[in-house]
Amino acid sequence: MINFVDVNKWYGDYQALADINANVKRGEVLVVCGPSGSGKSTLIRTINRLEPIQKGWIEVNGEDITRKGANVDEQRSHIGFVFQQFNLFPHLSVLDNVTLAPVMLKRATKSQAHDQALALLEKVGLAHKAQSYPSQLSGGQQQRVAIARALAMNPPVMLFDEPTSALDPEMVGEVLQVMKALAREGMTMVCVTHEMGFAREVADTVWFMDAGRIVETGTPEDFFNQPKSPRAQKFLAEIRH
């Protein structure tokens, strides 16, 4: 589903991503973890061109999204992205937040978009909040609306950039439950997260990043029980401590 080939990115003289060669299989749940500043969020943001790269290329669902002349808006419409800070439209109701993109970008009828939005809000446990506004919701509820909004475009892949890091601890679980349900349904997911319990329980594969490189990749069982790289060993030891 996603293929990174010799991907490099710089901010001025600082190299944020270095020689990334890796792939994500269709239906796979990938968790990307590592210390702050390791390049996790930069990596996930290259997948929908929120961050341009200077070298290499990235394929999503068989298409080179980094080629010259690529239609960025068209590509993004096929990639669901859930941000750390929700990014809902504050002046629109929950229902309108979810129906906007299908109507504007996919030319769905308002009736089709309305029915789909209600089904998605039911899926994330918020059908009863359809007429509420973001300011009337908790952080966990807003993030669940953001997930429903991303799903409304029927994307083949969903990206989550630290989706629980802005939430109070008691709200984290409700968002992770929705993500777990998506994983069970076979959605291809790339998740940058500090929630190691989620990684252990749900991920098919874990990538550990440090200094812009993927320094370790493996199953959750291998990563958590037998980390190979000294940097991953130190990272996990600090978490456990």
C-alpha cells in the first residue's frame, strides 16, 4: 500500500529523514515510535505531501505521489489523516464537518453524504452529537469526529499523527477503541503514537525511529521483548522505568 524508496528530507542543513526504504502492506497496522525529534511525524506527513521530500520517492496504492506534476489535492482525497489537534471546522456542526468533503470533493449528494455521515458517527459512538458544534464536545469526542470525517472519503489508508497526545488521560481510551475497531476491519493504518499498550495490542509491525532513520522494525512481540538496537533498548528501558 505504501512504499518508501531512498526518502530523504532536510530542513536547511538539518536532515530530518535519512535513507528511508520501507513498505507498508495492504491491511497492515503499522505503529511508528521513537524519541521526540526522531522524525516520526515528519515521516507520516510525507505520505500525503504535507511535508515535501528532497530525494527519493513515495508510492501510495501504486501511485508515485512525489512525481512532478502530481495532483496533490487529488492524492490527499484518497488518504485519511487524523491530526493531533483535531482540526475540525468550529463554525460547522459535527454532521456538517463529516459531510463537507464528500459533497465538495466527491460530488456526493447531500442526502448520500448525510446518511453516510450518520452511519460513521454511529460507528464512532457519536450519532447523538450530530447537531452539536466542536466547542460543545470533549477532546476525545472531537477526535472521534475527526476520525469519522477522514473515513467519509472512503480512503484505502488512514494516517494518525499522535492522535491521543492532546487528550486528557481519561479520554485516550475512547479514541484508541475506535482505532482498534478500524484495525479489526482490515484498514491499512500508519500510527505515530506514544501509546505503547496500543502498539503491543494492535500493531502488526513496529518501526522504531531515531535521528531520522528507521533503526529497528519487527513484530510487537519482538520489539518489546527482544529489541535489537541499543537505542531501542534504552528507549524501552526508560518507558518501563
